[in-house]
Amino acid sequence: MKLGVFDPVFGALDLEPTLDRVVELGVDAIEIGTGNFPGNARCDPATLLADADARRRFSEAVRSRGLLISALSCQGNPLHPEAARAAHDDEVFRDTVRLAGELGVGVVNVFAGCPGGDSTPGGRPNWIASSWPPEFAETLEWQWTDVVLPYWADAAAFADSHGVWIGVEMEPGFVVYNPRTMIRLREEIGGRIGVNLDPSHLFWQGIDVIDAVHALGSSIVHVDAKDTVIHEANVRANGILDLPPRAEHEARPWVFRSVGIGHDLAFWTEFVRALRAVGYDHVISIEHEDPFATIDEGLRLAAGTLRQALTDAGGSR
């Protein structure tokens, strides 16, 4: 297993300086955003697909530094009820899959997306998180049957034609947000649908991450590493679903932190052991979204914690 970094943390920095930062951190890989929510500061798929020399230079910049690309990531919402937004995010996804095939990158990371509440054009995504009143359950089944499954069946076939795995990240706000919904998507679609496992979204839902690893098993095709701290006093006062503005960190029921702050070394060691037990041997990619730590502080803490976890879990990196 190797360590890597997800590149949005480096902002608008150009590709080669970013790669140099990754090398300085002492990790082995980089996960690169190609558009939609991660942005594409260093990798525009349409541009690279149109220029073989540009693709060669891009690949050489990574290879010459002894790094590998763990995944291309384009998390968006291709199921969005606004047709233009859905078409945009789908186009980015398909260009990213094409580029992954050209570059020999095996995984493209995505969100499953979220449709609206009915077939009326336009509107906003409608994330159903309750099966009652009855119309909620009816809406949820319509979303899956009429929108989610047809789209991802076609997308999985497209990815398969390019030799690429789709890594779906389980995140609340989208139709796949926990192991049950992830397993449903895989069972009903099959093919090239896998999991990009980010524990941070599971922690605050109260999901046992180690149990989740074993439930998802060999479907895990990529791992993002981000930690979460639960503010217990805020949860006691207003529950885990309270929604103060994201910038009001101290008022929130939970907040993302650097790996090693929300959960200790013992947890991350057990996490690595669980991944090895289900046969995962790719990259653990550090994602920095800690509002209380600088980029350097967060990345170095996460890399140090995970490096020690890999050692303590036994086996070679």
C-alpha cells in the first residue's frame, strides 16, 4: 500500500511545483482533480485529450519524480435536475474516463449524484434522508429506478470500454452515502462500479468504519484519508444533522480534521489492517480540509500518522 495526496489542497499552483510539494512530503502518489467540485487547476481533460504531446509531458512530469497517479477525480452531480448542469458534469466525467484510459490510470472518482424530487425539468437536487412521510419513500424509489440506475448502468459500460474503474465516494447529500446504498448500486449495476472510501463522511453518520471496510470488501478501488471530530456538546444540543453555516466551525456538530486528530494512531492502524484483510493494495490518498491547521501542518500530520499506521499494521508499504 502507498501514500498519496489529493491535489485540490495546493490551490492554483501549477503542475510541476505541485508535484515537487508531493515529493517533499515523502509520499508516493497524487490524486488529481479534473473538474466539477475538485476543479481542474492542473489537469484539463479536454485539453489533454486533444494533444498527445501535452499528455506525454503531463505523464513525464509525474513519472520523472517517481510518483504515480492514484486516480483522476471529478466528483460532481451528473443527475442534477437542471439539464445544463447535469450535461456539464457528465461531460467532465466522460472526458475524465477517456483521459484515464489514455494515461493508464485505473480509477476515476465520482459522487453518485442526486436528482430532483420528480421528473419536472429544472429545480434543485432533493436528497431523501427519511422514508416517512410515504411520499419520501415513493420519491426515493423513483429517483433510483428512473434516474440513478439507468445513468450509472450506461456510465459503468462506458468506463468498462476504457478499462477504467469508477470509484463512488459515499457522501451525504447524494443518493449513495453509506454502505447500504453503495452495495445496492453495485448489486444492481455491477461492472466497473467500485468504492472510493473516505472515512470522514462515515464517522459523523455513526458508521463503524472498520465494519464498513469489511462489508464493502473487494469493491474498494481507492481510499481518501480525512478525519472528523464530533463536537459532542453541539450534538447534545441540536443533533448531528444541525446545519449552521460551514464557516461557523465551532458551532457545527462535526468538522473535518487532519488524519490523527479525530481518531488516534490505533484506529488508523486498524483501518490499514482491515483494508489489507479485504485485499486492498493501492493508495491511501490524503485529503486536507482541516479549517484549524495549515496545509503543511495538516499534510505532515496525516502523512506521519498514516506512515506509522502502515508500519504498525505489518507488511511492506
